[in-house]
Amino acid sequence: MKPTDQIPDMQALRAEIDALDRDLVRLLARRRDLIDRAAQLKAVNGWPARIDARVEEVVANARRHATAAGLDADLIETIWRQLIEAAIAQEERQLERKEQP
């Protein structure tokens, strides 16, 4: 990744953004895989998909990281809450499958 002040023009800038977007999607796919594993572990332990204390811990972590990176913590919280809700729904689907004979 080039330093932003070394990107010579708009075409190169767009290419950098597109590459970063690909990386973000790959990271989200990895997160999905980790959520699948969390659902497996929760099924074994009899835990629910939603654990409110963990939700708030993840949001607080995201806000702290956002602030440290100079990002809008409220925006990051909104995005993370969406990610968390999607993850919980994913876990619930998996847990329901495990309960069916």
C-alpha cells in the first residue's frame, strides 16, 4: 500500500480504493468463518447466539479503535452493530439447524 501522498492521480487512487475494498471483503469473509466456529462452540456449550455483554464489549472495542484511528466513533458503532446483528442471525440459523433432528 502506497502512502496517500504518493498516489499520483485519480485513476491510481481509485485502484487503491478498489484493492482496499477487496481486502475488506476478504476480512469480512474471515469474520464470517469465525462466526461459524463461534456457533459451533456455542452449540456444544448450550449458549445462546446473543450474549448482550459480549455485544457491548465488541462495540466498545470498535469505538476505542475508531477513536485511536481518528475515525468517527458513532459511525463505526453503527457499522459494528450491523455486523453484530448479522453475525447473531448467522449463529441463530446454525444453532437452529443443530437443534433439528
